[in-house]
Amino acid sequence: MARLTHPFRTTEGESSALQKLRRRFDLFRELLDRNNQVLQIIGDMEEKAQGEYLFDLTYVRTILEQLRDAVHATVDLLIDLGGPEYQVLKDRANAIESQIALLLPGTHPVEPGPMVLPFSRIDSRDTFLVGSKNAQLGEMKRLGLNVPEGFAVTAYGYRCFLEENGLQQEIDALLEGLDIQNHDDLVAVCDRLKVIFEKSQVPGDLASGIRDQHDELLSRRGAGRVALRSSAIGEDSLFSFAGQYSSFLNVPPDQLLKRYRDILASKFSPRALFYLLSHSIGEQELAMSVGCIEMVDAMVSGVMYTRDPIDPDADTVLVHAIYGLGPYLVEGEVSPDVFKLCRERAGVVESTIRTKARRLVLDPEGGVKEEPVPEADRDVPCVDERTLQSLVDIAARLEDHYGHAQDIEWAVDRATGRVVVLQARPLRLLCDLPVSERVDLDGLKVLASGGTTVCPGAGGGPVAVIQSADQVGEIERGSVVVAPNPFPALAQVLDRASALVTEIGGSASHLASLAREKRVPTLVGIPKLLDRMVPGDVVTVDATGMSIYAGMQDELIQNRRPEYDLFEDTAIYDLLRRLLEIISPLNLVSPTEPDFRPDRCVTFHDITRFAHQRGIEEVFHLAREVGRQRDAGAMLDTVLPLPVHVLDLESVLPDGTQTWSKERDIPEGPFRSFWSGMLKEGWPGHLPNPNRFIPVSASHGGNLHSTQFTENSFAVIGRDYALVSLRLGFHFTSVEAMGCDEPEKNFVRLHYKGGGAAADRRQRRIRLLAELLSRMGFEHIVKSDFIDSVMTFRPREEILETLARLGRLTLMTKQLDMALSNDRVTGWYREDFAKRLGLASERVFPL
Amino acid sequence: MHTKRAGEIMIQLDHYPHIPYWFTIRQAIAEMETAEIDQDGRRSIPRVVLVFDEAYRLMGFVRRRDILRGLLPSFLQNSHSSLGGKEYDIKVDPNLSEVFSDEETDEIRELANTPISTVMNPIVHTADAEDHLLKVVREMVVNNYYMLPVQREGKIVGVVRSIDVLHEIAGLVL
């Protein structure tokens, strides 16, 4: 064998192929970083979407920005790595971004269109034109519910108002450089804006449009007055806006346009402006629509929750009611009567009747006024059973229609005695108390604690330890599943597990994502967990409180029940969930499927999954190409009779000019571990007396064209990376591994193919490998005599230990196929190897 | 009556246990203990394991007695350990086996890890797939074999065993 020069540490002599590989490898490492970043961001968003944490629009915008950058960086890196054929991913990323933009508030430009629209021509799809409040009134009218007649002044009307008065420039000038944290400045700017609005004129065509609709409404309904209510665009996705803008009741005709202007100006109240700007919402992003609604002379007003927010599963409807007009209720002026109604039977389950001494009524002069409630009425229920029955019917209808719990404003019309629905929006409530404060944890035996909550909640049951994919089927329903790491096959146990705990892991794994989707209380990252958990013992995992307790702790489980329902219906959660629908689902699962193509990426998760897979493959292919070139690296000086080229990607070998790399010079890392396993197993011995044993002939089996049985073997090594490609006898093995300090980046991948024996023996060897690898925690794809086996998400030490085992296994199985004449002997070898490799033996193999 | 040729009564190589020469006696025992040969519904266990080299060429064979010889503790072996021995060998008293102890068990386990190549026999005779049954019978009788590798066009394709030969003869005489 010719001794080769060692060109790779001197730039001068370094082969261009190796230089290219090094560059690509750097890109690959960066791609792994970025990919990981994307998964972490998605994990964080999913966690927030579970409803346990509060967040605001600023969070959504910031995280989307980070996500976008990370996805684009990932795609760019893949294009650098693999060429323009991956450009299509860029298009996919842009398309997903456009979808995201559509969901975000304020990103809808206000297009020219009608300036006023009657409710009869509006439905829930028109939120971008007339705001949510108006749109829902139109929608409920369409449903046939008793809602007041009226019309909306659209966002386009608002735009015309601004344009006609040249207001945008003035607003921009005033807001430029405004420090919203400085309250005095904020108030001064708002006062100035108020004056500007007051001086502004409603454009002629808008004014006549409003008046015409108004007059038509009054003449058709025979009503005297209207209410003007704000209905800001995007208010539904920005829940905290509620109540920030003005509304006016009982508006006389001559004040119509003034009140319209006042409502527009209320966008610039200090409170509302602070909210907008502190949430990174541009002022321009929020157009104001106004609803002009026939005034309901309310005998009684109220608010109804279609679910009890404290106990959403109880199937009760909560009704709050006062005499007179609604503002005294929402503003808290009067304590309301509260009725808890049974949805099924419409009966009152519980009621609290309060003294209602005052009420707000319509002032014949316009506006509203307070008056005392007659003595006799004060302490009796302000609604009768018939009204309550109507309310329960309305609750059921609206909940059915919208698909989630509703918060409904209603009134009883003095003229007709009927219930009128004034507004409906998703029920939104905030968590009252962190639940942990309500559970007494004293006296419980703590078995383990710490880690990271992936999915909150608590669950209990008998411990089932699962180390590898082949044990998935053994898990019984209700088990607390304990695993060394979040390997993907665990996804299959989620439907059966009451809780899931792993020794390592973070919130960015695919499994974490699925656990959240399935809402299995999941806690990860508890060291030495497997040593502490006894299979069959009943334990309770408190994922929220990050502890594991002995026994079944029912009270804790009940209390930790994630209060999703409390949060789910708030608009901001809804926004986040809708965003996640186009960000997080993983459609491209297996690279072996025909749909694993860039044009099939429909979510950001798909894009990163694809880029990660192809990134690995690009480096692998190039490394193999370069590795095959004899002048690309040094020869490994080893006791094994195996010529191996070593390509040093990151100058991990000592400086020098030697043409041979010594085994002992290889630094600790994936390659050293693998090679040490090979050395430990040792090369098969030579024939002791070759002259006595003259080979008779070749058999008929296998790939006999090869005479050089160890050709083309090479190793590409980096600090925590190695790719070893070996041709041993008739089979081909390649092992690729990353073993850095971040478990989420680590992987070991084994390809094993071929053999010299007949097909059935080669396949037996692959099955044997598959079973042993499963016990080591690998998952694989087997096709005939080929196996592609992957282990991910392990700490560095475990990766290195696994590689040492793979090194041994590689030599143990060298030409083993020859010996595998039947399944029984295959079973014997499997268990024999398992024992020698220190792998758990599930079965005692009977000879 | 048509009498068969070696190729017709042989066991296909695929169905016969074989191992590489660097495998251990232990592994050869596993082959023998687990293999079951099914020849036209007649089941039997192999008395021989074939041994091949890296290039998948037939190197030799091991019989049960070769394996047992390889496992015999040293003090029970004659000074000459090859087949037959010599006239002036000192005979070992087999009754010494009564001292069989853990130590000997350990030695057997250790011996079981020696490569099969230390106890295998070279292939001296083979049959051709076209060989007539009687030619096979003669080779077996003259050379004291109960198994012959069968070649076709220079490649080993299977083995013919005395039991299968006898089965054919039975068809002639019974």
C-alpha cells in the first residue's frame, strides 16, 4: 500500500475536494443550529397555546419574527449546501408567511368599498371591513336571532374621514418620537389629537351615507333613537381592546355625526393608545368601524356566559342581570342578580338576588339618566323564568353555531318583552389563581423532581418503562410511561399514557409537540429517572409542579387538570392557535415516502424537517465522494488490517506532516468511540495452517465480484462529528454521528447493507441487527437486506457509548450472514451478542 | 429404474449450516444445536458444519466429534491430539473424568471460544452434481465419509449425506 502525503492541515496542499467538504460541513453545523432554533420556537409557541401562560400580541409578533428569520436561515443554508434545486423551499416559506400575515391584525389594507353597510348585508366574514362586533350582529341576524336593526360605518369610511381631513400626517407627526412611558407626554398628545378630531369634518358623501341609512332605519322601525358603538377592526384578535373605545346610547339625530367623530377620536385616548403602541401595533393598523344600532329601551339588561368559567364542564349557563340599560352592569355600578342555569332542563340551579336600587334609563332629551328602582322591585329577581328559558335557548344556539363558549350581552325590550341580543363574542377569562397554591402537597412522598414541563397537568398510574420502539405495544392504558429520552416511537403510546416522563429532553422535540397536542402531562429532563422508577409501582406525575409522587394522588390530578377551556376561547389564544396550524404540524415524516419533497412542505415545521434531512444527506454524499478519493486524507495507522482514509474536517488531529494518522492521536469523540469498539472486538483471526486448507471453490451466494474486501473505507471526523464508511467483506456499513453537548442536536445513524450469503441469510442478519439496535434505542427502516437506523436526542456520553457498541457490532456481524442458516440460530446469535454488548435481554433464548 | 445423481439428492447449500473459519467452536455448536434439516419432509439435525473463508470459498468441515475434541480439557487429551494418535502414546485413563469440576467447566467454556479453524478438517473429496448415486456411495464407503460437498461448474452448491443416499438405495431394495 502506498504511503500517502497528509495534505489536509496545510492550505497549500489541501485538496480542493476536502476544502469544499469543510465548507459544507460548517454550513451543515449551522443548519443544525438553526433547525434546532426553529423547533425551540415552535415548542415555545405550542406551550403558550396550551393556555397555561399569559402572553400578548407583542410576544406573538416577536416570536414570529424570530421564527421567520430562523426558517429562512435554514433554507438559505440548505441552498448553499445543496444548490438551487432547494430554491422551491424559499417559495414555500414565503407562501406560509403570506398566510401568517393574513391572520395578524392590521395587516389587511383597507380597500375602497362601501362606506356604510346595513346589518342585513353583513356576516361574520366581514370582520376586516366592519369589525367583529358589527360582523357578529350581522351574523346573528342571519341566524334569525332577535338582534337590533342597524348598519355599520365601515373601515373604508374611517379611511375617507382621515384622508379628507389630512389627519394621518398630523397623527404621524404627533406620534413620532412619542415616549409612551411618559404619561404626561402621552396625555398631551392625546389631548391634541382629540382637538384635531373635533375640528375635523365628516366628508360629505360619508355624512350623507350615514344620515340616509339612519333615517331609513328610524322610519322603518318607527324608533326614535340609535346607539353608536365602536367596532374596531382586529378587536377580535386583540382581546384586551375590549371596552377601550367609546360607545353612545340614545343618540339624537342632530348628534349623529358628532358622536361618530367622538368614537373615532376614542382610538386616541391615552389608555387605548398606550395599549396599541406598547403591543407593537402600529396606529395605522387599527381602523375603526362604527355600528349604528336601533336603540333598545331595555327593561332589563344583562350578560350571559354560556359556560361557567370556573367550572366549564358543568354544563351550566351563567346569567347576570340588572334593571335598565346595560352600562351599569359592565361598569360595575350595580351588583347584578346572578342565575346559574342548567343547560339541559333550563331550571335555575342557583341564584343570588341582590338589592338593585338604581337603574339607567333613556333620557328623552338624548343620552341616558339614572333613576331609582321602585321599592317593590329592588329585592326580587329582575328576570322571570320565561326570559331565563329564552336566554338558555340563545346560549345553546350561539355556542352550537360558533363552536365555543360565548360571552353575550342582552336586554329585554320594554316594548315587546322579548330578549334582544346586543353582542356576542368568545368567552374570555383569565386564570384566577395558580392552581398549585390550592393543592396541599405536604406529606406526599417525592420520588423525583426537577426537569422541564413539556405539557402541564398531572397524571397517575403504574410505571411502565419503555426503552425502545419494540416495547411500544406492551404499554397498557393508564400507565405512567417512563423513557430514557423522547424518541419518536413514544408518540404511539400517547393515547394510552396517563403521563409521560423522560430522563432527557426539552420542549423542542417532535414528541413534545405531540404530547401537547394530545395533552398528556409530560415532564422531561429528570436525570437518573430510570434508576428511581420501579415498573408497576403506582406514581403520580405532576408535570405542572415538576415532581413525581408515590401513589395515586387523585386530588392533585384533579386540581392540575389543565384549564384549557378557560383560555382557549380568548382571541389571542385563538390567534396563536390559528398561527400554529400553519406553523407546527408535521406532514413530512419519513424520508422514504414519495411525498418527502420540498413542494409538499406546507408548514414551517415541514420545511425544517426537510432541510434537516437533506442537509444530512448532502454532507453525507459529499463526504463519501471525497472519502473515496485516495488523495483526500491520510491513512489511519491501525492494528486492524483495514485501510481507512481519515478526513479531518476541523483540524482535530495534531499538527504535523505525517502521512499516517495514528489511532492514539484521534481525540475523544464519535470516531474514537466507534473505533475503540472495533479494536475491542478485534479482527477475526487468521487461518492457522493455510497450506492444509486449500479452498475448494466459491459458493454460489452473494456478491462475489469483489476481490478487495476492504476497499473504499474512510472516516470523516470533526470535533463531535464522525462519518465512518466501511466496506467489510461483502457488506457495507456507514455510521454517522453527532455527539455534542446539546442532546437535541445529537444523532447516530447506521446504514448496513449487503452480504456474501444467500438472500435469506442476509435478511436474517439485518433482522438481528434491527432487534439489537431497537434495544439500544434506535428506530429503523428495513428493506430486504438494508437497514437505515437512527437514534436521536441523546446526551453525548450515551452517543459515544452507543458508537462503541456499534464498532463492536460491526465486527461481530462481519460475514455473520453466512452462519445464519435458520431463525433459531439467528435468535441464538442475537441473544449472545446482546449479552456481550451488555444489552437487556428480554427473552431467554431456548436452545 | 432411474437412479438419481448427486445434484438431485443433495441439500442446497442455503439450507445447510456453515460458518466462517474465524467463528468459534461455541458458535459452531449453536449452529448444530439450532439447525434442523428438512429433506422432503424427513427432518434431521446436521452432523457437520461447513467452514468457509472471507471470499466465500469452502475451506473445510467440522463434525460433532471434532467439536468435542476441541473442548476436551487438556489433561484428558492424549499427548498427540490429531486423529488416531501414535503407537507409543500414553493412554489417558478416562476415569479421570470423575474429577470433573468447576475448573474443568471453565476450561471447556474457554476452549469453546477458540476459532473453529483449529479443529476443522480440510476438504479432500467432493462430488459433482452429475455424479451417479453409486459413485457417491463408493466415495463415502472408501473414504469413510457421511457427507460430501457437491460442486456444479466449479462452485459448491450443496452437500449430499449418507442418510439421503441410503434413502435412495432403500427405494431400490425395499
